[in-house]
Amino acid sequence: MSLTPESMNLIKGKLVVSCQAAPGDPLEDTETIRRIARAAVGGGAAGLRVNSAEDIAAIRRDTDLPIIGIKKKYLNGQLRITPDFESAAELAAAGANIVALDCTNRTWPFGDPWQEIVERIHRELNLLVMADIATLGEALAAAAGGADMIGMTLNGYTEETRGNSAFSWPLLADLVRQTGRPIVAEGHISTPAEARRAIENGAWSVVVGSAITRPGTITARFVDAIGRRHKTTSAIGVDIGGTSIKAGLVDREGRVSFISQTPTRAREGRDAIAAAAEQVIENVLTAARNEGIQPCGLGIASAGAIDVQTGVVFAATDNLPGWAGFDLRGFAEERFHLPVQVNNDAHAAVLAELHFGLGRELSDFVAITIGTGVGGGIVSGGKLLCGQHGFAGTIGHHTIRFDGRPCNCGRLGCLEAYVSTAALIQEYESQNVRRQNEPGTPDATLALRISQLASAGDTAALQAYSVLAGYLAEGVANIFNILDPEAVILSGGLVEGHAGFVTEVEQRATSLLHFGGKRKPRVRLSEAGQYAGVQGAAASVF
Ligand SMILES: [Zn+2]
């Protein structure tokens, strides 16, 4: 086909304005969006991108310009753009010329396969399709699947591309060169100069949204630039663990105030955990507001694997029964009407290290927290690695002994099976030290006693620590071999309890390491305290 459809020609080399309001935004109202669109058209926009049939129908009464229609749908907190043919048909009936839909290769719990939607939009609606993608691979698949145009909309918004907070010029170049389709530059274009550059670099057209149509976002950019916001705003951080839930108000320097804490009531299941969390958040919020402080957001750290993008608990252990699948962000947003960020608790501790701890001076480090288990996280280039499912940095479950001790995860020989409070107690007692503790004493208490004995020079306690240091050195050496970070930072009561432990781990890791003497791997003791999870959760809001 050599003829380009008219609506595509009308936006060639031109600006399309995305007229949408975020959920909960004061401008989220059809008549308001209609007026914003009218202003954009008055300013010379060649086309519009609009969410929902209702808004399109309203705007269509004012203009004949091409409209790229989308329908955002949420389920369990997950967002997808035009996830089913029915939505596309509604957009068409309302007057859209082009239907944009999510053609990323993410898997979704609902909706039709995008290939099927593309085919039916062409056949039954006779409209053009713009494929919203995040990567070159997805764009090539969309082109092969019949998409008429490719939009870069979702770059930075999928697990694979998370962290891309600027427009990707290399991706634009690749798409222009390789897809054979008109490329719509969209997402993170915030200045007129960037819009012009996109066209000069081969984009068919440029879609700009927030930088034109969202006063809240624009205001925040100015406030941030002036720097006042930096000094005045605080966020609430919440740390949901297997035994307790902690919350507090955290300022930009990491100072925690208005601390509230409660038992998790994990055995009572999901609703009880959620209710306990709600209560501590409410306590902090009330205390802050009584002091005239309005928190800028709510950060939640939870045990288990968390889908950072959707805020849904992806997986959880038996420590939090029924917690998997819970839409934690949706729950908190609904109750507190604040922006909410959700992270895994180990990752939150790493964020605390990055923003408020030793990590401030580092761009590449690995943090390991040792307690009942071993948690961890990897910071690379100043950013926390989450991985596809939020599992990146699960250092506790890498194997240090083939066919070794059984681990809670079901495998054999994991680091966590050798380095933990339980392992420390086991080593100590295996040296025929008569157990002088009453039965039922919690592991944490026993471990604390051993650390006190070690600090006092007790031979058996020192020996137990030394055995653990040997195992941990294996894991740490593996980390240095694989990632070559600037430092490995250790935290947790077990580590903090005995001053010589970190030094011994560093020495033994060095001796195990390939070219260890030349590399001088640094192992350091974290300065983070018991509220690292709370601080890190809040940092994710900042
Ligand atoms: Zn394991």
C-alpha cells in the first residue's frame, strides 16, 4: 500500500498533544479535559491523544483534528492501554481516528492478545493502529503484527525498561532505521527543543502530554528547581515484616519521627495484616498533620516479592500467609489519598543505604542484611536493580555449597542456610557448649547473647562467628567476582553485634577472590539502624 491514510499525514512532522489527567488529579473531569484540548488546538496542535470514549466524544464536538484514542484499564492495580477489542470499538464509535494499544510483551491477567485486537481494529473498525511499545523487539513484533505506527510511549514503564526516566534517543534511531513504520516520539519529551530534535531525528510526529497539560507536574518541576520542596517535604515510610509493622515520617535527610509500631498479626491472614498496616499509617499521618505537616507521599516496604510498577505483592512466603496477590498500592491509595510506592523490604533497606547511608558515596554496591534470613540488593550506576519480577539481588539463595544444607526455599546449599541467626546458634551449640537457655527463648535473643559473648572474648562464640565469616566470605567473593562492586555493605543485628566479624569476612573474601590482593574488595558495616526499611520505603517516594 503506498497511500498514507489522511489522519497519519495530518500529523506528519507535527505536534500531538496528549490531554489526560492522572487518576485523582483535580483536572480528571471530561469537561475540563475538553477545555484543555480546545486550548491545545488553539495553540496549534495537529492532533490529540485522549483517554476514554467519553472524553473523545466531548472533544470531537470541538474539532476535526486526528485523535489517537486510548482506553486505560486497571485490574488488581495493573494498568494496560486498550486491553480488549471492546474498548477499541468504543473509542472508534466516539470518534477516534487511530487506536493506540499496549503491544509490549508483558503478560497480563486480563484482556485480549494484542495481535487479535490489531487485526480486528483493521477489519471491523477500519481504523489505524498505533502500537505503544517499550523496546525495539516489541516494535519489530508490532510491525510484523500489522501495527500502522509505533509509539515509544511505554519506554521506562515496563519492568525491562524501568529506570529510563529520559527520552531514549538511541531507541528512536533504532526504530526509525529498523521498523519500516512511522515512529511517534512519546514519553519524557519535556521541552520544545526536544520535540524539534525528535522530528529532526526521523520521528513521524511528537506526542507531548505532562509538559503541556498537567499543571501539577509543571509546578513540581519549578518547585524542585528552586529547591524549597527539597527542604520542606517529608514522606511516610512503612516497613511490613513477618513479626512487626513499623512506620514513621521521614524527611529528605532520612530523619525518622512520629514512629508507630504494631505486631503484624500475620497468622490472621491478609486482612489482619492490611488492617494493622492501616492503623500505623493512620497514627503517623495524624501525628504529622497535628504538627501541620502534610506528607508528600507514602512508601511501603513489604516482605515478599513486589511488582514495583503495579504495587502488587507478586509472591510471599509463609511468614505472611495470603499476602501474595494483594494490591498493596491500590489499598493504600484508596485509604490515604496519597501517592504510594511499594517495594520489597530488602530493597527498601538498600534504598536507605543508597540515599542516607554509606551508599551516598558509592555508585555500585551490594547490600546484605543478615537476620533470620539473608536479604540483599544490588545498586548499579546509582540505581537499585529490581529485575523482571522484583527478585534481583536475592543473594541469600545463591548456592555456596553444592548439595549442602537444606534451605527454606527448597534448594540445598544456599548462603542463607549457612549464615543466619539460626546458623550462628547451631555453630555455637555444636561446640559442646551446654545450652544455658530456657527452652523457647527466641533465636534473636540467643544470637544477641552469642554476640555479647563474642565481644567479651568467649572462645566458643568467637569460633561460631568465625565459621559464619568463612561461609559469608564465599558468598561475598562470588559477588565481587560477578559484579566487581565498590563495596559490599553488611547490616543486621548479627553483624552489628560483633565488631570483628566484618573485618574477618573482608579478609577471607579477599583470599578467595580472583586477583583479590590487587582488587582490595571492601566489606563495610552499614550505619543504618532499625528503621532502614522505613527510611528506604520513604526514599522510594522521593
Ligand atoms: Zn535458598
